[in-house]
Amino acid sequence: MPYSVTVRDHLMIAHSFAGETFGPAQRLHGATFVVDAGFGADELDEDGVVVDIGWASRAVAEITGSLSYRNLDEDPRFTGLNTTTERLCAFVADRLAEALAEQPAPVSGGVTSITVTLHESHIAWATYSRSL
């Protein structure tokens, strides 16, 4: 995958974790993430792009908007799951893959992979990559 395009957004949530592993994070707490969504391709499309950046930005904003300012402990999409940074990366990537699959070729180009990174802070982040 020699080509990639990345767009950025942010996400503000509340959640808690189950399990002794998480120590004080077992209590309800807030988290703010910087979200980087990367789209990879082996080749550029006929217009010389990987993906339509405007569409990608809107798609990421729609997904982050569906999560922001919510307590994820109350979100039925995450029932019984710890909403770890890693799991949220996969959630965003999978929703992007679904949205991209519904788009015509001029938008989706030749995208072959999606990589999502959630930055918890300037010293910690997680990444999930998936092929299409």
C-alpha cells in the first residue's frame, strides 16, 4: 500500500471498564481522543486520488458524532464490552468500511485498507488496521 490519505477528527466520551486490570478506570470517567482515519491504496484512481477527502472527513465526523458526548456504558452497541481505545479503533474502522462499501468508485477510488488511530494523549495511542 504505497498511497494513503488521512483525515482527522476528535471524540469526547464517558465510559468505565470492568475488571481489576483497569484499576481506577473501573469508575466512570471521561476521555477525549484525537481520531486519525487513514485510507490506503495500491494505486491511485483515474483522478490521481486514494479517496475523496471531503467524503472521508464527513464519514469520520458522522461516526465520531454518533459517539461523542455519550456514556458508552449505556450504548447498546457496546453492551458487555469494555470500550477500550483498541476496541473503539476497530469500531470506527469497521463503520468506515461499511460506509465506503456504499460509495461509487469516484469516492472510494481504489481503497484497499483502513487504519484508525485514537490518540488518548500525547504519549499514548492505539491503532487498528483492516483490509478491504
